[in-house]
Amino acid sequence: MIVGVVGGGQLARMLALAGYPLGLKFAFLDPSPDACAGHLGGHITAEYHDHAALHRLADLSHVVTFEFENVPAETMTVLAERVPAYPPAAALAVAQDRLREKSLFRELGIPTPEYRAVESVEALTAAVDSLGLPAILKTRTLGYDGKGQVVLRDRAKLAAAWSRMGGVPCLLEKMVSFERELSIIAARGRNGDTAFYPLVENVHRNGILHISRCRAGHPLQTQAEDYAERLLQSCDYVGVLTLELFQVGERMLANEIAPRVHNSGHWTIEGAVTSQFENHLRAVMGYPLGDTAANGQAAMVNLIGEIPEISELLAVPGAHVHVYGKEPRPGRKVGHVTLCMADDTRLEAALGQVLALIDRR
Amino acid sequence: MIVGVVGGGQLARMLALAGYPLGLKFAFLDPSPDACAGHLGGHITAEYHDHAALHRLADLSHVVTFEFENVPAETMTVLAERVPAYPPAAALAVAQDRLREKSLFRELGIPTPEYRAVESVEALTAAVDSLGLPAILKTRTLGYDGKGQVVLRDRAKLAAAWSRMGGVPCLLEKMVSFERELSIIAARGRNGDTAFYPLVENVHRNGILHISRCRAGHPLQTQAEDYAERLLQSCDYVGVLTLELFQVGERMLANEIAPRVHNSGHWTIEGAVTSQFENHLRAVMGYPLGDTAANGQAAMVNLIGEIPEISELLAVPGAHVHVYGKEPRPGRKVGHVTLCMADDTRLEAALGQVLALIDRR
């Protein structure tokens, strides 16, 4: 059985690596001839709006999914007319628009930072009057890894910031002084069963995820699962969904969702009984979900821009190296290292070794 | 960097799945157009003695290895002239000939069952006089999974047995009444470092491996490691090597070696810190070996001939399903299931569930 994947980057690649043991094969649709998943299955090199190519993907696939949320909604509609396609287009539409996303959180009773929709410099000024500064101006669509957003600290610079965003519809969000960023990876099967991984604590650097630490037994786990469950049920979701949260004291504010496997869940490949990639495939194939429990302590470090000497990384105790086969380029995610240990002290020591190898370069 | 693999079966497939995260790519040489590793890299469809094809494989590979021990020795010689090739041809030659294998065990002080070389029916009769019955007559070459061997219990049937073997050079082995069959998976890096997995206890059915159970902490671990170490050092081995043993009381008798990753090591994919497949690649690439410790309790069951309903297998707690993508056929290894659990009681319960699904068919 062939799983069609829209997008052929590292998430598609790791889906395929998790799927072959289940007896699945893969076909990727990606405009780049260098797409790093391309070695692991059929590769249709075509744009996402190329209907003939989408028909080809649909016709050879048993089920279709996507690896990133900026797939045009139309792409999934075209595919869904011919083949089962998960996650649902409705979830994709929500994740592509920060205003719809925040509105959904509110509808479902999930707290968020305060925000205002902003479609003009006048509306921006009014929103700043209402929310105060500092605040974050974000484009409603097409933002990821810190792109499409700017922090506003100075009332005198509002017009400049607005024009830098290109005049597109935006959202102004009150800047939250949070203790930490958390994420929860959740999965829902075709039969409605759900499963949740332990909360993950995330540290960013230059707007890109740097380190994720699995925090099994976190006191906010039940609350986070409840929020994720509401989101999953609200759109009859099938597959893995990630909810990013800010922890403020004993509360959590929802930041955003990703309707897919997520960088903050890469530790699950070795650190959990069933990886997020396998569970996404189990969900879209209609198989039962696998156990999401953590095996001991786990953390993940992203390799950004370049790969340190691989022999040195492999010599770190408990290190699992994942190289994506992408051309190194500044700011590009080219790999990650997962560390798994029985106890936290040894985990942090090993993490320190990996960080030293990364920062030496 | 491309790893060339002679053979494109499930072992090659699992090597590739372990190698992509290390940034490796793969090319397989296999005469079958359906070789199940073929989806995971380049596939040169050619016979093992096709020099032009071997040159092509060598020229596109950074290093070459093999996935089964019946590769003609000449194949590896042709490859080794052009590209680093591991494990060494000497180990392959030993593993292909039961007499050389047993002689090496003796040379290295590793106990074996008593045996005699047999090249005629007269020599067979003399050997039976010397060793007694029951005994096992085995062809010197081309035996695996119980093929090429017959148990002798009746002096009157020696001539018939001899002719059934086709008159090829054989070995007569005294039948050992052993308590259990064990195996140890060992690895040796290019720099001479060695690593050993915990002893595995193996149960066969119809001459084919049925169940392997990891036995971390086995009292004979040190002795088994010592035997494996002697074998690794004797031929400047690089890669993973498996030594199969019979346990007789407090002693072990060497049965045979496999100069490759082994079915009794499949549990290491989820059950050990580093899998046998990753460690084989680390070794042949000249990378440091990874930790061979077990994560809790683990067992593996082979799926022979057909795959039970995959949804039911995936519903068993702690079950990791591996389907090889091979056409089902009686007696053919088409997949395996690994079970990992914190304690042995739950492990055996889960194992029982998987066995029930297999035996129901």
C-alpha cells in the first residue's frame, strides 16, 4: 500500500522511515528535484497546484497526507476528491490563518494571549492602544520558524512595521511574559481514539527550535491533553496534531497548532514506545494508535545550517544522530540529535557535549 | 556517501532504514527485480558474478558490504579491488565452509560439538563408528535455515542419507543434547574496538528461527564475549558478526558464525540503545560503535510464510511490527515482531498474544 505525501522534506523522510516497517511504500509530491525524502519512494517533481500531478499522486496512493501546513488548501481538495486524505482540510485551513486559529482556540475555551485582527495602520494603532506594548505583529498567513512576525516596542515605529509586513492582513498579539514554551503532540485515529505524548519543553534560538526536552509527569499534562482533545474532536481530526503553548505560572496559553508531525516530537523516534511518525501513519491508515509513553528521559537538539563532525556526535553516550540529506545552508534545519538516558543528570551532561560540538563550529 | 550492499533482502532493507538517519544512501546488487530493499536505494539487477555490474556497484559506493554469507567469494574479491569492502573476505570464506568454520573454532580454543569431515560413504560409516548416533550430516557449503542437513539415527540408512546429500563434501556432527540455543551478536570497528550485545536465547521451529529472547545478565555472557572477541580479532573483522552456540550445562559449544547482521539480533532495533544494523554501518564506515545495552526486556517473533492481520498485531502492547515487503510464500521470512517491556511477565504475556495471532492462521 502506498502513502502519498504532499511535500518531500525531512518530515516526509522520517514518515517513510517509520512506514517501511509497517509494509507501506511512499510517493512524494514536491517541486524540488532535491527533496530529501525523494530517495525513499516515488518522487513526483511538480508544483502543488499542478492538477495533473495531483491526480497522478492520488491515483497511485491508498491514502494521502501532507508534511507541512502551507500546502494550498486547493491541493488537498483536489486530492480528497479521489483518495482518502488526512488530516482534514478544515484543520489545514485553521492552521494557515492565525486569526481563524486564535478564534478556534477561543471557541473551544482554550486560553490564548490577547490579540486583535489588524488590516490597516489605523487598526494597528488602535490595537496597540488597547493591548499596550510590547506586542507582536504577525501576518495572518504563511508564517513559520519566526518568519512573518515582528516585535513592536516603540509607538513611533508602527507605520514602518506595518509597511514592512507588506500591508497584508495581520494579527497583533500582546507579548506574554511566559516561563517556558511547551508543546503537546497528540494523535487521533480514524475510529476517534486519541493518544497524547508527554509535554515537551522547547527552547528557541533565532526564532528556530533549538532544544526540546520531554517532560513526562509535568503537572500541566492533563490540562494540555484536554486542550488538544478539544481541537482533535472539533474537526474530526485524523493524524498527528501539535499544539504549542506558553506556560504562565500554572496556566497555559495556546500559541498555535501544526496539523502534522512536529520538530518538537522528533525525540519520540527513540524516546517513546511509538514515534510520532509511526502514530501519524497508524492514524491515517486506520490502524490502532501505538503507546505514546516515554522510555526514560529524552531531549532533542536541532542541527541548523551545518552538521558537526558525525563521528564526534556518534561518540556522545546515548546520542542518536539524524541527518536529513539536505544541502547545508545558514538557518536551514539539516538534522537533529536525540539523547535518551535513564536519568536527567546524565541526559543534561550528554546534551552539553552535543551543544559544545555544535557551538564549536 | 553511498553504501553498496550485495544482496537486497530484508537485512539489506533494515540496514538502509538504519543508515538514512546517519546521512547514508544505498545501492543494492541483487538478481531479483523484486528484491525488497530495492525501494530504499539504487538497485542494480544483476547476478553476483556479473563483473560489469560489480564494477558499477564498486564505482558508485564509498564502501561495500554484504547481507548474506553465500555471496561467492569472488564477488567480494572483485569489489575489494576497487572499494573498501567489509567484513573481510576471509570471514566470508570461513562462514561458507562448515569444516573451515569448525577448524577455526578449534584453533581459537572455542569448544564445538565433536565432528568429522566426510567425503565418501565409507568415511561416513567410519565417522558414525567413532561419534555414535544420533548425529547430523551437514553439507560443508551452502546450508542455512536447516537446509543441507539431515539427522542420522539408523546405521542401516547411512548410504541413503549420503546419496540424498548428493555426494558433496560433508561434515558429520555428534548430536548434542543441549539445554538451549544461544547467540551473541558482536561488532568490531575499523579501529579494532569491539562491542557485544547481550546473549540471546533462540527457539527454532521447522529448522527456522521462531523466537529470540534477549537475556541480559546471562551468567555465560563473559564467556560468549570472549569467544566472539577471538573470532573478531582472528581475521581483523570489521562489521557485525554473529556466533551461534549450544548451551550444555555451564558450557557453550560453538555451532556456527554468520559474518553479518542476524535474525536473532532484530530485537535490537527497538530493544537496544543502538541496533545491530546501525552498528554494522558505524563499523564499516569507520564511525565509533554505539552502545549495545538492552533497554529493558525484549523478544522477537518471526513471521513466516504470511503476515497476520496487521491491525491486530499493532494492537498488542509493546509490539513493533516489521513487514519486509516480500511476497508471502510457505517457509519464507516475511516479517518479524519485536516486543519490548519493562518486565519479563508482561513481555511473555504480550509474546503469547502475538503467537496466538500467528498460530490462528
